[in-house]
Amino acid sequence: MSPEILWLIAKATGQTVHMVGVAALVGSLIGVPLGVFLATSGRGELFAAPVANRLIGLVVNATRSTPFIILVVAIIPFTRLIAGTSIGTSAAIVPLTVATVPFVARLVEAAVREVDPGLVEAARAMGATPLQIVRKVLLAEALPGLTLALTLTLVSLIGYSAMVGAVGGGGLGDLGIRYGYQRFMPDVMAAVVVVLIVLVQLVQSAGDRLARHFDKRGRRS
């Protein structure tokens, strides 16, 4: 494999890491509070707002039900509004972030709902405010689950980032399509797949280790 191709693979890897990192960060900043709200806004819960809960839930479900490649095309006007273009790495971050928010929200909702309701009742009995309960009970107890949820999000984003290559999004997917498929260079395609596998393995291993670190049950055993 020539030095030029190796440089292209390294450059595409950097673009993929950039897209995934920014989309995961922005998506988590929006998705985590949204997930906590979905988990605590049902009837009789901490921030009871059942109508808002149902409406937001519908929007989240609709976004999650849309295939990613269709989402990328459908929100091109919004992508142009935010990024000024619909092609390239910066533009690809927009649909990646839009897809990340509902994904993270549902995973966070599930992790928060796993927390023992008895802990919430105990905190209430001691006079804790709803925000204190969220911060010191729900998020603290759900931390291992949240870590695994964000790990799953990163792994999914790596796959999504390869898909945006089909519409000129840059990164490893774009390199694999342009060189591996259109120019019929199977060695480039194989290299792209290997790099994607390595990235996923690194993220998954780091996420698993962090989750075990935060798991109080694991530390006690």
C-alpha cells in the first residue's frame, strides 16, 4: 500500500474521530437531560408533565424510526442552515447529532428507570429537592448504565459516520466508497474495515472498563 493511501487512511480516520466526537458530545449534552426528563415526567413522578412526556416521546420515536440514510437526505436544508453546506465533515456532524439525541435519550431513560424507586422515596423523605434527587440519586446510581449507554452510542455513531460517506460526508466511509468500491481497490476497503473494527473495539473496551469502575456492586464483590 502506497504512502499516499496510508496518508488518506490516516486523514479519513481523523475525520471520523472528529465527526463521532463532536456528534457524541453535542448529542449527549441534549440527549442526557432529555432522557432524564422522559424518565421522570410521567404521571405522579418527580417532574410530572404527562402531556409533554407523550409529545416528546412521539418526536423521539419518530426520529429513531427514520432510517439514518433517509434522515441525512431529509434534513439537508437544516444541515445547510447550520453548517453552510451539505457536503463534508462539518456538514456530516449535523445529521449525526440529530440521530444521536433521541438514541441517547431513550438509553438514558432506560438506565434511570433501572434505579431502585425505594432510593428516590428515601431521598424524598429526607427532604431532598427534585433536582438533588436527579443529581445525587438517579444519575449517581445509574452511572454504570449511563456509561454503557454512551459507549453504545459511540459504537453506533462510528457505523453511522461510515454511512454518511455515501453522501459525501468524508471520513472512512467516504474513503472506502471512493477508493475501495468506485476505483475497485479492495486493499483500501479492507484497511477501512480493519480501522473501523479497531475503533469500535477501543471504544467498547474503554466503556466496559469505565462501567465496571463505576459499578458499586462490582467493587464490593
